[in-house]
Amino acid sequence: MMPQSPNLKLREDRIYNFRSRQSDGAASLYVRIADELIQQVTAASEAGPLLLPQERDLAARFNVSRSTIRQALTLLEQYDLVQRRRGHGTLMTRPAEQTLQVWRLRNKHVLLLQFSSGPIRHNVGYYGRILAGIVAEAKTQRQNLEVKYLYYSGEVPRTYRELPDRERIAGVMISGMFDDSFLGLFTENDIPCVCVDYWPHDQHTDAVTVDVEAEAFLAAEHLARIGCRTLGVAAFGRRKHGEQIVRFDPDVWRFIGNLRRAANRHGLLMRDEWIMTIPGTDQVAQRAMDRFFMLEQLPEAMLCFDETVATRTVEALRRRGLKYPDDINVITRSAEPMSQDLTRLQSRPEQIGQTAMRMLLDRIYHRRDYPMRVGVSSMFVPGESTRQPEASSFM
């Protein structure tokens, strides 16, 4: 049984209405025409594709200009309901029942459930930049978006295991840390769902996150190029509120697994004692890092899972009288430039958000009926924390 938790806090919803420009006047005329055209065509109950009348005939039927008819047909194209072919006319691409179902979905909204341990500010920080990408793509696609902020990291209490206003929801995005069983809520209700920055065990759910496999191979290739032969990695866990259970980012294990393969490909040795997955608070991490740098043999390079780990690694190096890159090369994964000029694998949170919205709309409007897992590539940004490659290594 899932435990009840007092730690769940729901901030006031944020609703983005990006269809308001179509609400009245001439701006909505072509929308009303598109709607009436869909109603007329689907009422005919054609089983297969249907060729629509010519633009001039439609303009006469609705007593509007041909440019207004073109706007209406362009709108239907956006939902993949018609195809226009020069010299052949406009073809309705779906059976009547499915066409009507997809068209009605346009009046529903997309729901983003943002799980976090604290407030998420638009375009600030990693999740804030993911949110900015989602909002930007929703605006481009004129898709209404509702955001619910849930201040909780971990299991989802039963108090939230129901969908309010089910009939208003076209699809759901989930961002942050939550338990996989929560996804069953959307599967049972036949609601398309995309996991953002999380790779679920459920193989039927779409997901988009950082391409940690590509990151691992970028890092290993760079280290081999500058002459490194050994590699270590460090990652920290996160304590759940009010409990002593440590939860690691699921990408930690995927990243380490891919890093082992990448290291093997490029001839880098990774010993078990050089792989640190440190649970707990900053004090625990600091002691563990200090013990690590007292090892008799250290790796020539350390790859830090995120900025916090990189900062603690650099501090521990200094306490031991070591320097980068003279003694140890340091690479970090990062969402944005850091004050320290570290070599980094810099992710693109906005692109993750944009991709998530596009993936969800594809499922909502039946442009795709199979699940997808997408990894968004990161940029490799050399810095002063790794040695510069010798000129001969590029020959």
C-alpha cells in the first residue's frame, strides 16, 4: 500500500491559453469554417479518404474569400486531417470517426505535472528551462497548457491518484521524480503521456531525457585524445524529505553503464574503487571525497555527474593539495555554464521541453501510434579542467 504523505504541496495552477487569439472576430472565422467543414464531411460517414471540393467551391458555399478557406484548410493540415496536393485538390486523410475524434481534441488542454522539492521558476535552473521549452512549443503550436506544481519527490500519494476534469485533458507530461506505478493512471484512462527527464520502466510510455549514452562517449573520446588511460566517476544521491531513504537520479546508473562501454571502446580503465556513488548529505559526501583522494592510486580523470558533485570534487582536490588538470582531469555534466571554467557536457533543457511537447502532440493527434524514447544530445564544452590535446593527436 502506498503511504500517505504530508509532504505533498500543490501550488496554484498556472494556465497558459494560447488559443485566445482565435476567440472572436475575423481571427476565428476560418476556425468556425474548419469546424463546420469537419462536421459536414464526417456526417457523410465515408469509410475511406474523401476528396474535398475545390477552394472556389468552398468559398462560394461559405460565402467567404478563398484566402479564408486556405486558412481553414491550413488549420486542418496542422492536425494532420487533410493533405493538399497541387493539381489534385484536398484529401481528407482519416476515416470520418477518427477525424471527428481528433478534431474535438483541439479544445482540450495538455496537463504538465511538475514534481519537485521546491518552487520551479520559469526559465531559471534546469527544470525551469525545461518548462520554458514546453511553454514555448505550446505557444508555437497554439496548444493550451495547464501546469500543476507538486512539491514532492518520490512516491505519489493516493490522494492524488485520480484525474480531475478528465474530459478536459488531451494528454499529460510528467517532469521530475515520481514512482512508475503512477503512470498506470494514464494508461487506464487511455491518455497519452510523456515522461520528461525520466526514463520509466513502462515500455508503453513516451519519454525524453538527456542522451547519456552520447555524453559518455563524448567524454571518453576526449579523455583518450588527451592521453588519459584511467577514469573514475562520482555521483551523489538525494535524501527524501523526512526519511532516511536515499534516492539516486535514475540517469546515474544508465550513465555509468554507458561510461563503462565507452571507456572500454577507447581503452580507458575504470576500476570499481574509482566509481563513487555517495549517499546522503554534503557532510557525508565531503568525507567520502576526502577518503577517495587518499587512495594509493588515483585515476587520471574524474567525471562528475552534475555541478554539485563537480564543486565537491574540486574542493576535495584542493584540500589534498591536488590541482586540475595537472594531477587529475575533471569533467562535469551541466545544464548551463559554470563559474569555474570546467570542461563540461552541457545539456539543453529547453530542447528537452520542446521535444516533449511535440512528442505528446504527435500521440494526441494520432500522427504516431507507437511509443518512443528520445535522448536529446548535449554539447561538449572544453575548459581548463582537462589538458589540451596535443597537436599530433589530431593527425
